[in-house]
Amino acid sequence: MYVCEAFASYGASLAEKTVPDAVFHHARRAVVDWYAALVPGSIMPVTSKLQATLSDELDVGGARLALGQSAHARAAALINGTASHAAEVDDIYKYAIYHPGAPTISAALALAQSLKANGEDFLRAVIAGYEISTRIGQTLGRNHYKFWHNTGTVGVFGSAAAGALLLRLNAEEFAHALATAATFAAGLQQAFKMDSMSKPLHSGRAAEAGLLAAMGAAQGITGSLDILEGEFGMGRAMSSDPNWQEALANIHDTYNICSVTFKNHACCGHTFAPIDGALALKSKHDIDSEHIHRVIVSTYGPALDVAGNPSPSTAAEARFSIPFVVATALMHGSVRLAAFSDQRLSDTGLRALMTKINLAIDPTFDAVFPGQRAARVSIETSDGKSYQTVQPTRKGDPDMPLSDAELQEKFDELVEPVLGKTRAALISQKLWGLDAGSSLDDLCGSE
């Protein structure tokens, strides 16, 4: 059996398999968090420009965009997949270095709405997408992440699996959907080494491409079933000959959707341990940012590769700058959307504090990445005192999770300014209550 076939056999079984209530609850949490990312992202420039680009594909079809506009499923997946990654507040599966929600849920909801599926079918599709894509991403590993943006590459499997389940593809058709999706996989890290709108488009394109692969498989389009493990396949081309049997080892016993990280800060996840460490020191020792002489942040190598920008000039660059977000945390006590306003970007005091922040790689932390995301933060003050803490994990990671109440607070903070309190409360109530009796028609910013 080829690897795509093994994943497909599992994925197709999820249409009828008894799924524990706790797993459905974690799927609802993922959807609530996705929506919290979708709505603020829907009014960001990249999303507005993408909607203008696709204007002739809107106001038709059975799917809906975040603010209510109708669209065909593929266009909705592309636009919502972009929007839900644009604000940098979407979820993470840390072992795969991957944001599963934006591509997977965007595709699942777009197709589910078009098919008039119910809430349980939608949740099953989300679970299928998470379980298959996270395992593929984890297997491709750290070597894949050196050049590729996993949300663009691995995300195609999340959307393809979700689409295949909703279309009720049999195991053979499901396998062809995954095989075709594999050869659609794309997204280069160079796209976010400078100011660019390409990064969120990776997620949107993954949502659309995987959905296309599933829809094509339903019509009989076939793919190369050995595309993952073959001599010229994805594993060898985009990683270092990964062990696919390990990817399948626990698939019938463990649900990865129960181990997702939900972001507590509005920026790159590689910055979170440094932010949390800085906030811990600030709170414990009542440190005034004006009295800081030097800060040293020691963490794992990829964090500096991706988020080591010492002098960001735009909001997009600032989200990938440990000096910027740590300085923001020390000055303002949080790093949410307001942190990336024009006023903050041009704040001379914040810029001065950034110059006092030094970055280093800690070999111990680097060795345990991506399974653990840790940082050591040291602060020296102008009166000669020094403070240090090790942040072994990130607030929002599975071992320090956001509670349902904290997740709801995040939802309210991000959604209410766009939709208003009344509409936001109505939508969150429906998301938390998704089940077999739920309609998906009104999960948008307008009736």
C-alpha cells in the first residue's frame, strides 16, 4: 500500500467512525480560533486586493466570505484561507511547524456550505484535514522548513482531506486527491524575508489547491500514488528521505487536533517564548522599560532565521522581529494587533529599546526544536541589577493551553471591532454549538 493510500483509508473512515466527544470539542475550538483570525484578516489590504482580483468570481455560489459575500467554493477557500493567515493569529501544530487551521478550515467550510452539509460533517472534515496534514508535516520535518513555508506546502493535504471527506470519496478516490495535492504544494520562505503580501497567499492557495485536488478526484482525475515516498517524490525533493511509516504509526490511536497551539500574541509563533519570558520578568520584578540597559534573548536557531529582523520598517516585517515584539511587550505589556500600528512602528522610544536587545542561539533549545519552543530572557537594568528566566514553552501550547474562556476572550477581542458585539456573540454561540443539527449558512458577518 502506498503512503497516500494508507492516509486515504484512514481519512475515508472518518466519515462514519465514532469520534470521541472530546475530539469534536477540540475541533470546535479550532474553528472558533480560525474565525477569530479570519475576521480581522478579512479587512486587511492583502484580502481586499485579492477580492478585487477575483471580483468576477464573487456574488455567485453557495459559499460565503467572512463578511457575507457569496462565492464559489474554490474562490471562498482561496480568499478565506488568505484572510485567516493575514493577521498572524491563527493556530499552530508545533511538531509540523505548520498552521493547519487557515488552509484546512477555509476549504472545509467553503465546500460544506456549497454542499449544504451540517455542522458535524464539517467538523469531521476539519478533523480529517488536521490528522492527515499534521502527520505529513511532522514527517517532512525540520529539513523541509529550511526553505519551504509549511503552511503552503503541507496545507494542501489538510484542504484535500477535508474536501475528500465532504465529497464522500471512497478510499481510492481519496488517495488520488492526496496524490494530486502533493504536486500542487508550494510556498517559499523567501516570501517573508522582506515586506510582502505573499505569505498569507500561501495559505489561501493551499486551501484552494487541495480543494481542487479533491473535486478533481471526484470526477476521476488520478494522481501518482507514490508521490510522497517515490524516488522523485515529495519526501526526497523537499526533505531528507523521511520515514513515512512513523507518520502512520499512531494514526488510529491519537488525534493531533487535540494538541494544537492557539496563539496568544498577534505575531510569528517563533517569537512567543521570548515574549512570554519578557512579560514574566516584567511582571515579577516590576521592570520599567525606561531603566533597561540590555536584554539578551537566547532561543532556537530557526526562530532567529525567521524572526530575527533587527530593524523592521513595516507591520509585516515587525511581526517577524523578536527585537520589536519583545520591546513592545516590555513597554506595553502585550503584543496584540495594536502593536503593529503606524504609531508603534515609528515610536522612537520603542526603537531605542530594540537596539538594546541581543539575540543568540541556545544549543540546548535548538536541539529540541520543533517539539519544544523555549527561550531564555535576561534583562540588565541601569542600576546594575540583572534578572533571568527560562521560558520552557509558550502560552497557548498544549502543555500551557488557552482555556475555552481565554479562547472566547481572544475571539471577542478580534471579532467584535469588525462585526460588533451582537453579531460576534451570535456567531460564537453557533460555533461552540456545531453538531449534526447545525446549519452553516449564517456563519458570516451579515445575515
